[in-house]
Amino acid sequence: MIPIDVVKRVLTEALRTGGDLAELYVENQTTLDLRMDDSKLESATRGEDQGAGVRVFFGNLVTYAYTDSLDEASLINAARAAAAAAKGTSTRQVVDLSLRKSSLNFKIEKPFDSMSIAAKASLLSEADVAVRAHSPFIKQVGARYGEENRRVWVYNSDGLQVEDDRSFVEVRGMVTAQKGQVLQTAIGAFGGQLGLELLDHRDFIAEITKAADDAIQMLDARPAPAGEMTVVMCNGWGGVLFHEACGHQMEADFINKGQSAYAGKVGQKVANPIINAFDDGTIPGRRGSLRFDDDGTSSQRTQLIKDGILTDYMYDLVEARRINRASSTGNGRRESYRHLPMPRMTNTFIDAGPHDPEEIIRSTPKGIYVQQMAGGQAEISKGDFVFNATVAYLIEDGKLTTPIRGATMMGNGPKVLQEIDMVGTDLALDPGMGTCGKGQSARVSVGQPTVRIPLVMVGGTDESA
């Protein structure tokens, strides 16, 4: 996108005050967002954004400036602003840039322009009609279609030149059912780093109808019991608990600041030996996958826990340099060119274990089974968490019985990781809708097999249970 001779001049200007590494990050983003509510197309928005950021390293000090204009004068001004923020003693020069290709093939079979905007809006309308006809208990339906193409280019004064093309599509339906004064809401959604072939592989009407059935079933759910009890977590979306309560604590900025329970524990036992956990940015089609991260580092598969032993953390370029590590793990991510990259998860999951998922239920005399989870909170420094279950069932004598509503799970992530006593063979990742917030928004995937936690504090309203 930017001529190489211009890139070299920008990087040279960025090094003029003695920086030891200069970087130019360039981004172009196009989006489409369609929203339907109450059987009407409420909004249809197309957008385009582009810009660039210049980052200069003075040892462990980093300066940054960005511009939304890609002409040479604006880029040079950004480089001067970043360079003027500090002084160093380096005499480094810009090395000839060499384009590096990725071995990863994230193929797009059907580009976004192979379907008209009207046809995409019609997809939402058809789902709305179908789910409203599904049951008289359905009172409200909302649906959304979104697509984004994000192209990034990263250059640095050490000769790095890489580019990545990331295309995302997602559809979401929210259904509210009502019986008397009781209202229950459920969501059916899926997405991925794919083209419109996703819509050939997944049936949106079937997904939103399933959400309607969940909402209707929860109308007759009994209040959740309260107290310490055994909790069996579903595969797929259940991985959000590991992501929030443990994964963030393995990001290197928290580690290097000493703000994590896992700081200094590489090589130590941090989980039941049946636990293996990974962060893998190389999986085709997943929201968190990258050919190169936003530092220009090749994406990789990083094992975080092996047989219960902590093996590594997740690094970006800054945190790797801070401890003189040879390389980052490809986890440098930024929301846009307006932001500095930071260590972030990509696709993070607990791997499959040895237990039959059905046996996990059968071997649990009493507890709850969490089928779907909603929002929650986690305190990164301690790993304490609070999560809400939107669809859950009692487990009685090894069987799923009565649906329950209003269940809230509270605990400590590192402690739970030690206490998990069964891990299923049924590893699954989430449906492709995960977004993580850490001051900046980033697309991610989470996942796990079915897992059992012997004792978790559950907040509910049926204290008699």
C-alpha cells in the first residue's frame, strides 16, 4: 500500500533521535453492519477506515504517533512526533526491507461481494419470520449481520516487511420468550474468519430457532440452588472461564509487572495433570487467528500448560524485549492503528482429556450442568471470577433433570484449575463470536471439552435446595 522508498524514509526519520528500532504499521478496514429489530431493518451501515502508526523503541521505552492520512508528509510527521518524544544513543540504520510470506493458508472461498446487501438483509428477515412462527411464546426477535475486511502491513528498521488480510463474518439472533410475567432471552450466533461460505456451512434459521427453544424451556425453569456444589461445564463456550480467570494471567505484561498469580511459576504445577492448555493463532477460520500478529511476528501455537505444569506465557514484542527473550510468541495485538499493541490471547483452550463426556454426568450424583454462559467479570491480578449461566440444569443421580435459571458461579481461576477432576474427550471451540476487552477490543476464540469442578460457589435464589 505504501511505496517501499517512502517506508524507508519514514523509518529513517523515526530513528533520527537515537532509537534502536522503528516500526511502521499500516491498516485499511472496511465494514458492513445490518441490524433488524421488531421485524424492521433498523440500520444498515458501511464504513471504511485507514491509517498508520509509527512506533520507536529506545530500549524498553516506546513512543508512538499515528495518522489517519497515508500521504508521505503525514507519515513523516508521525515519525517525527514519535522520535521527538525521547532520545537515545543508537546509531542504527534501516536495513533493506524483505517481504516475508506466511505458510498459513486462510482461504476465502466466497468473497463478501458475491452476495448483495439486500440478500444479506433478507437472511435476517427470513430468520425473524421463522422464529416468530415457531411459538406463540416468542415476544421479541433481534438479528444482526456483520462483515469486516482488515488488511495490515508491518515494516520495521530491522528489515521486516509482512502483510495480513483478515476477513470476518458473523450473524447473531437474540430471542425473548414470555409466559405471564416471566421473560427469558437466549442468543443464537456464529461467525469466523471466513467468507460467505460460512453461511453455506451453518444454518442461521436453525441456530436462532434453537435459541428460541432454549428461551422457551427456561420459562419453566426453577430458581437455581445456592451454595457450594459440583459444576459440570459445557464444551466450547465454557472455555470463557479459563480465558478470563486464567488466560489473562498468562499474558506477559501482567507477568512482567508481577500482577499475576502465575508470575515466576514456569515449570511448576498449576493444574491437575490431566490439564493441557494452548493458545493457537494458526487455526484456519477462527476469529483469533493471524498470519502475523500486529508486531509482524509469525503466529504460532503456544502450549501454556502441559500435564498440569505451566510451560510458557504469551508475549508481544515489547514484553519479550523487556526480559531479553529471543522472540515473542506472536501475541502482539492492537484494536486499530490508533492503539499500541499489547499481549493478547488468540484462540485459547483447554485440550481434550481422557473422560467420556456422558460418564462425567453419570458419575456426578448431584450438581448443576452449565450449557450456556453469559457475561461475567474476572479480576486479573487474583483470578477471582463471577459468571452467569443462561441455560443450566440440575444433575440428580447422574442425570440431567430440571432446568434452572439465575445461577451465578463464583470462584478463583487458578484454584479451579487445580481442582478440575474430569476432562472430556469432546474438545470444541466457541461458535465464533468471541470478543475480548482489555482496554482494547480484540477478536478471540475460546474452547474446552466438558469439564467437572468438584466444588464451586453457586449463587441462586432457591436457598432451600
